[in-house]
Amino acid sequence: MQFDDDASLDSSEVKDMRGGGGRIPGGKATVGGGIVGLIALVIGLLFGVGPEQLGLSTGEPEPTPVSSSLNQVQQACKSGRDANTREDCRLVAVVRSTQAFWKQEFAKRGGQYSPASTVFFENRVNTACGTASAAVGPFYCPADRQVYLDLGFFDDLRTKFGATGGPFAQAYVVAHEYGHHIQNLTLQRAQDGRQGPNSNAVKVELQADCYAGVWAHNATNVADASTGRPLIKSLTEADIRDGLDAAAAVGDDRIQEKFQGRVSPESWTHGSAEQRQQWFYQGYRTGDMAQCNTFR
């Protein structure tokens, strides 16, 4: 994945709370690190699960950074060249590209896209959905319409879950969470409390995977406002393979087999490795969000 070196990065879409850890004095997290955190990570199955779904404590609204010195991305991420050399700047660029695409897509369909911020944090963070530790993994909170990322998760994706990693694996994670934002905007985030391969919980996650693929299909055609050229210059077949590999690594069956030694389809909440790959590729192949109706 290669970005246009000359493009200007707008970091206003990312709130960088690293260094402050997203901490609020007196804030309480009910999910911690160590074994408890790992169990929560496995239960959460990593993508799209907000703190409210894990029974986390209700916190105050997410705070602004304590000082501007904490906002590393604002200082470091100025151009596409920075995105090609720094992980956090790359994620800033992916957020920018993802939202630019969905703004364009909504306009094409006669709608108006409402942006969502991404929050970088360490250790724990308070959200409108509750207080979460990094153990929850990346998630979208519909109550405050923000995506939350602890960048340390991307190391876990490789070391704990066996994904090959790579820049596009990270982009897939971000695009999946913005898929949940699209569901929230279009009233498609239906949950019925059930689990299993045919549950709404799984269908919601697979649709977010499909929406991530739709963005990937169109990413190199979305003009950036600063240059009039696409911010993402190229995506290779190897990039897409990394995305498919990441999707498979966090399939319910893969995670259950790895951490409990057996597969229990009746408790699935995100779908199997095959399902996740299938729906990401469906979006990537067609580039059409209308082809992402996992509820049929």
C-alpha cells in the first residue's frame, strides 16, 4: 500500500490520546490486563465489540488530550510521505481515505455522510459506551460515533493470532470499524442478543467486513482534496492477501481452536475465518455496498 508523498494529511479526524492513556481521575475499568485481559480479548473477538457488549463500567464522556504535546499525530503526520514511513501516520491516512470514500458514496446515493473520529489510546479509555481497556481490541462506539484503537493490537494480531500482518492488515481493521459506523448511520446495526453462525451478531460483523472490502476496491480512485489525486496510489495483490489473512485470523473458529482447543459454532459472534474472508472479498470484488446484504 503506497500513499501519494505530496498529499497533505489532515490529522483532525484522529484524536491522539497516547501518553495520557485516555485516563480520567477516578475512572474505573472492569476489564484489566494479564489473563483477565486476554480472556476479554478472546470473548470480544476483537472487532466491532464495544465496551457495552462486554459489560464494562459506564464512564464519563471521552476526554480531550491533556495537552497538545500528547497529540503526536498532529505534530508528525503532515504528508503522504509520513504515512509511508510511520505506522500512526499510515493509520491517519487510512482514516482520511476511508471517510473520503464514504462521503463520496453517500453523496452519490443522495445522502450525507457524518464523519467519525478515530481515537488512539493506550491502556484504557473512557467512552460513551463505557470504560474499556486495550484488552477489548479495536471497537466502534455507536453512542459517541468514534472508533477506538490501541496501536499495540496490531502486534497482537501477528503474535497472538497468527496473522501475517503488514500495512494493509492494519487498514482492514480500520476499514472494518468504519463499516460499523456506516451501519450506525444507515440503521443496519441490528442486534438480537443471539449467537451462532446465522445470528444477527455474525451478520453485522460480516457486513462490516464487506464494507471494508468495498472501500478497498475504491481506495485508489478516491481523489484527495489536497492534490486532486488519490491519496492511496496503489494496492497490490499482496496487500489484499494480507487483508484476507487478517480477516481469517480473527474468525471465531480460528480463535476458539487456538484458545480453547475446540470449535463451538453456537457461540460465534463474528463468523468463521471462511465467512470473514468471503464477505471481505465480496466487497472488494464488487466495490458495491448494495452487495453487502448479509441479512438476506
